[in-house]
Amino acid sequence: MGYKIIGIIVILFCFFMSLISCTADKYAIQDMNTFHSNFDAEKFPRMHEIAADNLLQNCSVVIEDDQPIIVTSLVDIDEMGKSSTLGRISSEIIAGRLSQQGLKVQEIKMSQSNIFVSEAEGEFILSRNLHQIGEKYDVQGFVVGTYAIGKYHRNDVDVFIALRFVNTEDIIACAYNYAVPGTDPELWW
């Protein structure tokens, strides 16, 4: 009699464990089907446009609309000489939005010298002397930014971006930080 009760308990235990594991698998499959739900490709440009708007609103100085600025590629915080596909397109979107807001954004893809332009990596300011670059290009400052890979999800990541306007005296006049959720990590490398 005692063995029958233990046998029934073991069978019931195994039955309930199999139900629990099936339920867990069901939720895991649903979760895998929605892993990109945080990312919306149509909202990606809008996130950067809003960031550009907020950058302008957070300024401690007036950015003159009659004097040009330069927007550089967003760079990897861990490798300051490296950008990525999304780092470059993000900068292009930001430059476009600042232009829409009435600022003169100088195109530098054809330039040389203290601003390094690489087809694969984007535009970087190589010189530490922003004053010299500002005089050479007759700009009032630079929009620069860094990004860092944040939280990993199953197949995507959240990326944190620090956007700044730096004047030619190396002073950060404006800053805005934001996150881009649920993107393909390979597009940031």
C-alpha cells in the first residue's frame, strides 16, 4: 500500500512538472517572437530628431543660426576612433534635424586636415585644438557624441548615447543623453 501511494505521488509529481515545463516553453517561444518589439525602424529617425531638439533646448549659450556648426559621427565610447553604421546614420539624422531647425550645418565629407573623414567610419575630429579647427572652418562649434552598448536582450541591445555641443573653446555648452532600445548589436560595431 505504501509503495502504491509513493508511486502515485511520483507519477503526479512528474505529470505536474511536465505541465510546468510546457508552460515555460510556451512563454519562451512567445518571448522569442517578440524580441524586436522594442525597436521600431520608423521611430529610429524620430528618436534622433527629438535628441537634436532637446540638445538645442538644453543649451547654456545661444547657438547662432548665421554661423555654421559641424556634426561629427557618433563614436564608440570604448574605441573613440571607431564609429558604426548606426553611429554614422544617427549623426546624419541629427545634422539634418539641426539644419531643419535653422542652423547652418557644414558638410565636411569632402574635407581633409584636422577632421578625418573615412568612408567606413565617418567624420572624426583628430585635433585636440578645437579653436584651430573652428577658425579654419569658420564654425562656432561641433556636435559630437558617444554611444555605449547597454543591456543585452536575447538578440538585441539597448544603446546609450551622450550628445554634446562643444564650442571652439572646448567648452560643453549643451548636452543631451538618451537611449535607443532594441537594436541589432552588429549595427553598432
